[in-house]
Amino acid sequence: MNPAIEAAVRPELAAGEKLLWTGRPNIVRLAWLRGGKTALFAIPWTAFSILWTGIAWLFSAGNEDSQLFFRVAMVIGPLFFLFGIWLFVSSLIKAFAVRGTLYALTDRRAIVLTGGGRSRSFGAGDLGSLFRRGTRRGDIIFRDALPRGSGDPEEQAGHLTDFGFFGIADPRGVERLIREQVVKT
């Protein structure tokens, strides 16, 4: 275990709780899942809005018959542009917010600590149904912990990457540890 991660996780542990594993996500993978794909979509969206506004301006300039189209296009185009900029910037903020994310596994639960100081804990009941992607580096998703549309609004607003370990080394070994040490079926 990494001593720096262990020191950051120690305050989260309850009395008598034993730390079994600690890790960090692959930041590039987690950032891609958290906001990278949306940021990539925002680029052509914004480019199209600029093209839309430019073409509308060119075709309606000097043509009195198309004044209504020009006015509508001049309102819609900049709104699409502003939405594209907002989408891009907010996605990048989400992607950069994954820095400092830490994962821990104890004999009682799994813990996800985010860079913003938020902590999310998953007990044995949340870890009964796991979904693993990859063997050498991959993800473990806590399927039983995923919100089902009722309950805590904070959990409903969460992102999929809040409900598992993403971009970790040896997900197969961590899954085995969860099944043998935490869930104890």
C-alpha cells in the first residue's frame, strides 16, 4: 500500500476497521469518463453554431425577404454558441476535478475519496453485485450501490464514476479481495 494514500484514508476509518487495499485511479481514464467525452462533443457543437450564425448572416444580409429568418438565426446561433462554450468548460471542470481521487478497501466497506474532500462509503450490502472491466487495469462498478430513482437526491445527482473504483491496477485482485474479505458470502 502507498503510505501517502494510507495516511489520507486513515481519518475515515472507524475504530477497529482494518485497511486491506488502497489505490488511485488512472486519472486520464477517470477524467475521460467524468467529462472528457462531453468536452469532445462540445467542440463540433460550438463550431457548428459559429457556422450556422455565419451562414445565416451571409444569406440574409441585404435581402429584405429573409429578415425574419435572419432575426431568428441571430438569436438561435449565439445561444447554441454559448451553450457549447458552457458544455465545454463545465466538462473540463468535471474532468479536472478527479485529481486527488483515492480509493480504499477495508474489512467492512469500500471508500471513494474525491479531490474535493467528499467521501462516499459502500458497505457489504452495496458490494454484493460487482461488475468488473479489465484484468491488468480496469474498473469495478458497485452495481447494488447505483441509485434506482428514489432516495437521497445527492446520490441521484452522482455520476457513475462515484459508484466504483475506476482505472485501477489489478481489478481482478481487488474484486477477489472484496468478495473474500468484505462481502464474505
